[in-house]
Amino acid sequence: MVHAFVAPTEKVGSDIPLHLTVMNRAAEADALVRFRCPFANFSERVTVDKGGEGPPSKRPVQTIAVKAAGETALTPEGMHVMLLQTRQPLVAGERFSCSASFRKAGAMEVPVEVRAAN
């Protein structure tokens, strides 16, 4: 995993998107089934529906597909993880260790940095 970050926020109780690029070196596709961070009470896997009338809307999904032998970027414009109800202000430069669970690869620690989006 590379490029895991969240934007800074001063407000406790915020819902913030996680920016994450998943590197899958396996020959088989996988799926992200859970993501936990110590600074958020919950997480939710979501996709952004852009079809239909009105502005794009977020919809929860059970898993997020990770393609085989390559990178899958999870961004707020498509499939991504929302970290819900932050427990503390998040200051640029802070780093946290979070946990991701994948259907095939299992659980792994993920370093997450607090920084402004590019």
C-alpha cells in the first residue's frame, strides 16, 4: 500500500474520505472488506453514483474490488473509504497506523498521513 492519507480537520466528529492506493502484487484480484483507524469511530466503504438527476451521491458497498497485479486508486470521486466520526482534530504532519482487511491477503497495517490533498 502506498499514498494513504487524509486531509487535516479541526472539527471532532467529522466524516472524511481516505485517499489510498492499493498495490496488489498477486496474480489474483482481491477485495477490501474492512478498514479501521484509531482516530475514527467507524469506516464505510462507498462508491459515488454519478448517473441520474442531481448531484453525485455516495452509496455504501460491501467490498471494494482490488485488481490483480497492479494499483487500484481509491479516491473520493469513485470507490473509497469514508472515515466517520473523527475522535480528535487531525493536524497536517501527523501519522497513524490503521488496519485494512482484504478477502484474500488478510489483515495488514497501513500507515496513514494527515496532509492536504494535491
